[in-house]
Amino acid sequence: MALSYKTSARNAMMDAIPADIGTSGLLRIYSGSVPANVGTALGAQVLLAELPLSATSAPAASGGVLTANAITNDSSANATGTAAFFRITTSAGTAVVQGTVGTSGADLNLSTVAISSGATVSVTSFVITEGNA
């Protein structure tokens, strides 16, 4: 049997994410192999784009769902490559959340995973759901 949490506990888990990010967090998109977990150091992965989060990355969770506030476009991508994963970090670069990138069915879905150096990269919405209801 899977664990099941009441809504207030799910919201508290989701609310810990913006608290850990603090102000001025970043959404960083990388190419290369996905690290084993968010605490694994990066190696040969390449930073493709870096998008600033709002000063407050998200309002309080509701129903176990955390919806990010506006994410600023990266008006000039850092490098060319195929997006494979992302990390949400503090302004100092400490990773808080990691997930996969794709065009559908991924943790972060983009219109294309092909990113070109100098191109604009945008994320129109970002939602994390704590699904153990």
C-alpha cells in the first residue's frame, strides 16, 4: 500500500520548496545525463539556459499542488544542446528540485528540447503536485 497524506501535510511538503529556494531562485536547464538525484554533483552536463524565478517563487500550495509564480525568460540561451533535465536552485546555486525535461510527459515540458545558443527560452507555467493523496 502506498503512503497517503492529508491535504494539509501535502501542502506543507510543497510549501517547503519555495522556503528552501528563498528569494531570486533560478530554473536551470541542462543537456547530458540526468544526475542520480538533486544532491549529485554535476559533471559533464552543459547549462543550456537559466531562467530567473520571481522573488517569491510560488504562493502557498493548495490541494497538494504548488504553482510557480511568473518565470522570466532567458533572452539568450547559454549554449546549444538537447534539454534533458532541470534544476531549481537558490540564487547561490544550491539545487533544491531536479526533474526531467521533454515535450510531453516530463517533469518540465517545453515546446522543443532543442535549445540554441542565443535563443530565447521560456516557461509559461510550472506546477509540482504531491500526489500521495
